[in-house]
Amino acid sequence: MNTKPFNIVLVEPEIPPNTGSIARLCGATDTVLHLIHPLGFSTSDKHLKRAGLDYWRFVDIIYWPDFDTFLQGQAEEQLYFFTTKTKKTYSEPRYQPGDFLIFGKETKGLPADILHLYQDRCYTLPMTNNNIRSLNLAMTAGIVLYEALRQQQGSL
């Protein structure tokens, strides 16, 4: 049984500073970080370490060899996928402890087959400027995680 409040899942992340910032976020909120291979960098990368600063010892990280292996071990009702390819907003679900907040790689997002398979579990962060494709991955993960925490713990 997972005693951590939430899980952030990064599917094939590519940019070390984003992953480092999200790792720091996870450490600060006692959230488990799941990294799905292949990673676009080495976990010893200096940019990754710098972004996480000296907080790495406080981060619970689980590495998965691929996305299918990760999905096989999870309950579907605990999976929430975040993409620019839907209209449902991130604040609609009622998040529960142990839920998985899943984000795709920076350049391509989540695979189309996953988005299709789980289309009823896909959410987005709305933006008012259509000239901007998406928000930064670390920023998006922080916004979604804090909404989930707010729902559980009240105003943060």
C-alpha cells in the first residue's frame, strides 16, 4: 500500500532541469516520482542534479523500464493523464491519495494510443493565448499536484 499522498509519472522525460524541478517538487510534497524509460538524459546529469539541488535524498523515485510495464501494475481509476489534446480541465477530477498524475515527454506529450485508450481520463490546463502550445512540464506538474493537494488538505 502506497502511503504517499500522490504520484507524479514522467513518461520518457527529455529535459534534465524539468525532471530536477519536478523531483524537488516531489520531495517538498512527499510525492513519489515515477520515471518511465527511456530517459532523454542520464540521472547523473549535472543539470538534473542542479535543478534538484541538495534535495535528492528526500525524493522517492521509482524507475520503470517502459510505459506498458508501469500501466500493468496500476488501477485505472487512479490514473490521470495530462495533455493539450482535450478540453476537460485539470480541476474537474476529484483526486484521491495514491492517484497517479501522468505527463508525457516535453516534445511530443503522451503517445496517441494511450490518449485514445484513456480518453475519459485525460485533462488539460487551459490557456487563453492560442499562440502558446503548452506550459512548461515542471510548471504543469506543479499546478496539477497542488490542485490535488488542495482538494485533500484544503487551501494551501
